[in-house]
Amino acid sequence: MLPFLASSNPTHHVLDRPITGLEDTVIFAGETFTIHVVTLTVAAIIALLVLLRAAKSISTGDEGEGMYRYLTKGRVAQLVEVFTLFLVENTIRPTLKEETRKFAPLLLSLFFFILTCNLMGLIPFLDVQHAVGPPVEGQKVWAIFGGTATANLGVTLGLACVAFMAIQYQGFRSLGVKGYLSHLTGGAPLALMPMMIPLEVAGMLIKPAALAVRLFANMFAGHTMMAVLAMFGMLAYQSTESIVVTGAISLVSIIASIAITFLELFVAFLQAFIFMFLTTVFIGQMTHHHEHDDDHEDAYGAVKPAGAH
């Protein structure tokens, strides 16, 4: 197995590092621009371009197209439309109700951005750059971007900070200052406030921290496992120097790697959904809902239970 396809360090494709071979240039001086920083930028550009293209394809066409003006054109745009409708109608709207239009853009942006980062981590950009790039200090380690940015705790903490600010913004906006402070005390008596307030503040910080750690741990563990499986063939050859043994172990390793890749593809979608879903739930917990779904008034002002005619 080629050395650039299976590093002796299973975290080689996961950990962030300065851009190799460009540390002393003006643009990439020091550690300001790391591989994950560039990867995040590329992921943001890709997600933006794909979503803009999908929005154009989903929008209603010219009247001259007849009934076809309402059909979404392109498979990618159709996938984006299906994901968006599912997330809005089955996750965001049931939780946020009348606040859906305000927070759907943020929540959907988090989902598609995290999903793009997760999917980019499954593509061997680093291996390709190692193979075709110039050697650095005699080794094939040249790379500008690649890897899994969401396997970086700093990245997931940054995303969690965005979720935290959205949650607290909605708390002040929906509950008001008095209601927000009342939420912090949990309705406890005045004597228990010195104990309740620190616990509630800790809970406010733990929620986004859990989002960050969950996403980081799942992506880091999955990609590290893939790297370990890819190393088996190289380790077998180093230990036995037998082509037969190495070939047999490599075959099993490749089959297992393919299976884990499909699992990681599922995890990429799942973790993006979980991050968005829990952010939605936390925002909903800070939202004061008017119970339009339980009771509504008839034309004469009498209150009718939901479902009554």
C-alpha cells in the first residue's frame, strides 16, 4: 500500500495542521491559515453555490412553460428541496410553530454547512494532494485543504457558539428580560435562587457544549477507524514482508473500509440532522408559544376546542 494512502498515524487525516510547504509565504505565514480553515472556506463556498443553484431551479418558471413551471429541475435541486421540506415540516415547524420563518434560514444553513463539511471529509482530497504535490523535506505531505473539519473540536465549538447565541437571542426576544430571568430561576422560591441560578447557567452552557462534543466525537472516531483499517495492509507488509499475507489482509481491509465508508456516509447526514434538530429544540424551549393549536375562537369570539366544528 502506498505510504501516502495509509499513514503510520491513524489521526493523520483527522487532525488539523498548518498548510504544508507554504508556512513561510506572506499569505500563509505561521499558523493563521491551517488546512481546516481552508477546508471550511471551500465547504462554505460549495454549500452556497449549490444552494443558490438549487433555489434558482426550485423557483417558479416562466408562464410560457405551463404546468412545468412548477417542477424542480435537476437532481441535486430536487434532493435539496426534499431535505428542506422534510426538515421544515417535520422538525422545525412542529417545534417552533409561528417562529419557523424567523429561524428556518439559520437552522437550514447549519444543516447544509455541516453536511457539506462531513461529506468533504469522505473524499480523499489529502491523499490526492500528497500524490501529485511536490515533496516537502523529502516526504509526500504537501496539502492545502482536505480532511474532516468537523472532526476538529475548535470548529464544532464555533458552530455551537452560533447555536448558543441564537438560543439566548430567542430567549430575550420571546420571554423578555423578566421572563428570561424567571426562566433562569426555574420558578423556585427566592431562598433557592443562589443554587438555581448557577445550575441553570451551567445548563445553558452544557447544551451547546454537548452539541460540539457529539459532532466532534462521532466524526473523529469514524474517520480514525477508517484510517486504522487502511493501515492494516501496510502494517502486514512491514511485519511479514509477504505479498500473499499482505494481499489477503489488504482485501479484508478494503472490504471493511467500504462498509465503514457507507456507515460514515449515513453518520454524515445523521450528525448534521442531530445538530440542527437539537438546536431547534433548545430554541423552542426558550420560545413562548401562543396556543393556537389547542384553542381558537369562532366568528362570535367563543372559544372552541381544536377539532370542533
